[in-house]
Amino acid sequence: MKKHVLQSEIWEKFKNDYGTSAMRVGEILYTKHKIPFSNYYYGYCPRVNPFEIDFEKLKTSMKENSCVAVHFDVPNITKEDSEVEKAENILKEKCIKSQRDEFAKGNFFMDLEKDEEEILADMHKKHRYNIRLAQRKGVTVRESTSDEDFETFYNLYYETSQRQKFFGRSRTYLEKVWKNFRDNNASFLLIAEYQGKPLSAWMLLVFEGVLYYPYGGSTERDKDVQSSCLLGWESIKFGKKMGCELFDMWGATEDMSKKSDPYYGFSVFKEKFGARHVSYIDSYDFVINEPVYRAFIVANNIRWKLLGLLK
């Protein structure tokens, strides 16, 4: 199992640069977040490999950092993994099941070791048609690592967050991700343009043979030229060019039959590239101060309900 990019040293540096304290305990990384109106913190550890957790060392680190618990958010074990039962038993023995997941419980993986013809053949026919349509219409896709093009990317990302009413990351957050990974030759922008104007853009990360697609955006202008389909195809080719073995599409709905899920629309878009749908095991919390943890969970659940009402 490969280390997820969210557990990488580059992500650790980004978090610290952004002002979120990140602690490394052996092979795992967690960040600490202040619990309002208290002197305590709550730890966040996404996409962890359960086999790499040293619970005694982690407990010591948590005490040193006044953390009441660490949330192992959607551990990096899919339900089809051969060691899924062992991984779940590790977490069940030491932790309690989390009441919520921050990360998506589903995802799509694509094998980039297949040749391009095989990948195209595995795609939904509508995506193949839309890719050819975009090419015929004159849509072009270019790679970039420039600050000027980051502005283009962010403008499209922000427009999308406003249109789809999701809680987007701030410009500062995304710029620090961009620059920290770019300094390690690991972040790239792909921008689809039509008649000289940008229509869609993705930020891609490359880490240990995996291509990740964490952030993207598009405009409603000229939707009919299907720039996003061509952008996805060019991203696949880019990953192959970079020597990546796997394309991790970052997140999707867990239940692809549930059309009411807010992730459903972009999950179908990803699925049509011929990627394989996977589901991850449950999230768990490692708790060392149960009274404060319980109070925090109640308050946090109320907070999320209020945020949901504001959408």
C-alpha cells in the first residue's frame, strides 16, 4: 500500500506553512485544531495507513500537544483490500468509531499502466464522444507551473464553488498547496482553453507514482464544447507521461445508486472515464480524554448542522 499524499512530508510542510500545527509520529502525520473555549485540541489524521500507527508514541505526542483525540478520517484501506479485516481490527481494538467522515468514503482509481487505447476503450462512449467533440471544436489543453496561471485556476475554482454551493478552500490555502508541491516538482496545472479563453482547470499532484486530482474548476461559459472531458483525458495522458502507475481521483460518493448524494454528479463524471469505484473503511477516533471529547463531538455536530442550513 502506497503512502497517501496527505501523509507526506510535503503536505506536512504545507500545513505548517499555512499555520496549522502538524506533528509527525513515526510514519503518520496529524494536525491539531483548537477546541473553542478550552485549552484543548482535536487531532486530524486523514487517509492514514492503520498498520503504521504506533499508538503508544501517538498517545505521548497527544499529551504533549493537549489533544483529547485524533480523528483517523477515512483510513487509506479500501473494503476490497486483502488486509482489510486486520486493518479494521487494529482500529477497533484501540479506537471508537467516528460519528462523521470529513473525507469522501468513495473514490475512483484508474490503472495508468494500461495503454491509451485500452483506457479509451474502457471509457463510457459519451466521454469518448465528448473528447473528440472538444478536439474538433478547437479546445486545447496546456500544462503550466506559473503563478499567473494559478490565478486563472483559482478564479475558475472559486466560480465553481459559488455555483455549486460547496465550502471551497481559500485562495491562500490553495496557493500554499500549489507552491509547496511545486517546489518539489509535484504540482501542475492543466488548463483547457477555447478561442483563447480558459474554460476549465485542474490542479494535479504527483507523489510516489500516483497522480492525484484534488482541486478543479470550470466556467458555465461555452459548456457545449466539453472542455472538462478533454481536460480529464489530457490529465490521464499527463499522468502516464510522468510515470505514474495510478490515478487517484480524490473522492466520490460511496453509493453510486444514490442520486440525491451531493457527490453524485461529479462521481458520475469520474466514473465515465472508466475508473474503478472503491469504498473505504470507516473512520475511527483514538481518544485519551473522553469527557472533553464527548463535549466536543456534541458541539461539533451542532456546528455542522448549522453550516448545512447556510448552504
